[in-house]
Amino acid sequence: MSAAYDQLISEGYIQVRQGAKPVVSPNSPPFRSVWTQREGNAAVRLSAYATRAISLPGTISAEQKPLDYDFRYGDVAPSDFPKLAWKRALSASALAHRERLGYDHPAGSKALRKALHGYVWRARGIRCDENQIVVVSGSQQALDLCGRVLINPGVRVVLEEPCYQMARNVMLALGAQPVAVRCDRDGIDPSELPDPADVACAIITPSHQFPLGGVLSARRRQELMDWAATGGVYLIEDDYDGEYRYDVNPIPPLQLSQPDRVIYVGTASKILSPTLRIGYLVVPEPLVEAFVRCKQITDRHSATFEQEALAAMIESGAYETHVRRMRRVNAERRSTFLVEMQRVFGDSVEIVGTSAGLHVVVWFNGLSAADESRFAEQARTEGVGLYPIGPLYETRTDPRAGFIFGYASMSLNDIRNGVTRCGELLSA
């Protein structure tokens, strides 16, 4: 009772004077209960950005129940995470002496930018200054920052067809006008590119097109770069799984050929874990200040302890040792998946994008594109996670049903059993 009385005094409903009885304040605001306020019918007012964002398709994977056999792409196996190496590096970061605990540089910790400077040179041949590296909270924030720096509402943005759905969502939320350009086994087709005069940027995955897996041919690479140079278009190169190559040699990034027009996006999500939310950008020198300022406004900076832990792993060689191990482990998963698909489905399926990455696309010759969603829903009720390719297209042309199969989060035994279960469901 005393606490409630004090609250009424502090809010101005009761007036207290020395030597006099407390009285109701003549200037007190009309009293309304919290419940009464919540019952009001006032319309929710959202920004144009929020209105566009909530209208976009997409699911939150964390809200979905676990499945027996989940072929979700983008996930990695918990058993693959280098727990002890990460624990040692993170503990050392937390225990290191600091003059103060304060906000770090928006571009990222000096230690990680220095480590990444060496790593991108060793792993991908990229030459740059340390100040061109901006550490971000995963490749998704990298794409969002690119949009905030380069795009105004109404401008045109080139996207691959099909493309990573969250990349399209970023551009649509910002009010851009996506232009879908067809992709095939050789990546994006430059002959279908629009006039570059009114295009702000293009988001591409040249080393392993997502999701079809095509590698951009040398001729198309040159045509794409000529197109970008002609119109002053920035190319956002998403090298989301650049460390994983199996039957082909690593493809040099576009950034090597045109460092003044290419924004390179890399991530630790496919090597360590997407839960860490660590990615990075290599930005052309004239854009560095804009990216750093936009990053600062977005979230000040990414988590410093985790950045320093990753830096320590890179500097010690533990990170690249882990990269080589993961390449071997996932090559075995890939081989097991392909063998099992051949055993269960034979010539009734076509599998593309097998030479690199952590996923493939499987086209089912006897299943219609119209049946993709229904079959995926049926499979989910039976404990199998299948992911239709349809939502990644703006305009669909292939009449067959297609599904993206990720295998990096599964054991070899689960891959075998999961493929067998898929065959049983399709037969039924």
C-alpha cells in the first residue's frame, strides 16, 4: 500500500505539503489504467520499411520443430564445431588485459581485421588494406549494409534467378526494384543483363551460384565486369562457401579483377557455425567511410570477444586446419548423399551443383513443380525436412519439382536413412 501511495505522489496525482493533509492534485492528469489503454483501437503505425518487411515471404527456422532427417541448407553439424579450440580462444580473449571495456571500432577489432587481411590473401588471393575490411554480424548484415550504402527506394538492383531469398528480401524491404537475370550451369547470363545506366548494384554468387551451383565461366566473368564498368555498377560478390571445392580448383574471386567495383562478402558461418554471426566485407577504398558509419549506426560493432577469439584461431593456424578438416568431412557427406540418391532414385532425378559447396539441387523428373509444396509438407509430417526451390524464383520455367538438399548438418547414417525415407514417401 505504501509503495502504491508513493507512486501516486511521484506521478503527480497526490499533492503533499509540510504540515498539511495530502490532497488530490488539481492539475493531475486523467487516470487511465494500463488495461484501458491496451483496449484502445488506435491503428498501428509502421514505417514504409517495416510494412514492406513484414509482407515478404520467409520462415523463422528456429520456430520449427526438430525433424528426424532434416536436409536444411545452411546448417552445420554440432559435432563439427571445434569446441575445445574455440573455448581456449574465447577464454583467452575474455581474460586478456584491457585498459578499459568500451565500444570498439565499428569496422571490427584490429586483431581480427589484421588476421582476415592475411587469411583472404592465403585462401582467396585477395590483396587489400586492413582498413578495407569491415567485420559484420554474418553475411546477412553484409548484404543489408550494402543496400543501405548503395540503394535508394525505387532504384534497380540485379539479382540472380533463382537467388538467395534473404538477399531478395533485403532489397525489397529497402524499396529497390529487383531485376531477375537467369542463371544456368555457367552462372548468371550476361546477355540478359539490363541497361546498367539505372542499376545501383548486382548481387552475385560467381564461385558457386546459389542455389543451382553453377560456376561463372571466364567469358561471362569478363562480360559481367565490362557491363559493371560501363554503367558504374557495384558488384556484391557473395562468396558464402568459397572454402568448399571438391571436383574443381578454387575459382578466383571477381574482386581480384575489379577491386574498385566489387564488394566481397565472406563468412565464418559455413566453417564454424552460423550461431557465431561473424562475417566480413572487403570494400573498395572510396566506400570504406560510408560502410563504417552505417555499421556504427546499425549496432555500433559486432561482439568483440568473439572477434578476438576468431582472430586468435586464424593467427595460430587452427582455423585453416579446421577448414581442411571440414572440407574432407563434407566431401564424404557429399559422396554418401550422391551414392544414396543414385541407389534410391536412379535416373528419375537430376542432381546439379555437386562440385562445390554444402548443398545440391535435385530435380525430380516425375514430380510436377505444382506438387513441390505439398510433397514437402507431407515429408515434414513424416519427419523429413525438404526445401522446395520454387520460392527462390521470381519467374519459374522448369516444370519439374526441385528441392535444395543440404547435407552438412547430418551424419552419414542419417543421410542414408533420410534419402531412403524420401524414396519411400515418393513411392507412396
